[in-house]
Amino acid sequence: MTKSSSSQRKCKQGHLYYKSTDCPTCPICEELRKPNDGFLSLLSAPARRALEHHGIHSLQELSQHSEKDILQFHGMGPASMPKLRAALQEAGLSFKS
């Protein structure tokens, strides 16, 4: 098995971390900004960033999109959809048809 090469980096906040890809996201900053509650707290960081990037911060905003639209966002995967469906259903909402 080949060991991947990782490099030490420093984010704008001063956190030191190692990455083996060219992804610029600081994992420490991402963990610190993860919500403690709400539907966004159920998602992985890439999925959460995808929704936030498209201006989706509430279930009402999410309900204005179809599942197909959401799955096309970079960072959003099929594993997130059951969590989103359940959160919408709990709030009496659903994805746009």
C-alpha cells in the first residue's frame, strides 16, 4: 500500500493542519463552525457548504428546490437526502415536485 504524501498548512485563523489533497478547507475551522442543532447539523461539511453556497439556510428555503436540483450541487451526495427528507417531513414540508 502506498502512503499518500500530506503537507502541513496554516489557515487564515492560524490553525495548523495536514492535507494530502489541494483542498483549501481547514478541518479545524469547519468543525468549529458546524451548527449544534437544526437540519444543517445533520449533514457532512461538504453537503452543508453546498447548501449554504446556494443560499439555503432554512427548511423553508430547502423546500423550494427539488431533490434532483439539490443532488446536482457540488458536495451534496445521496447519503444526505434521507436526512433532508426526514427534516422536511418533521417540519411538515417536502421537496418541490
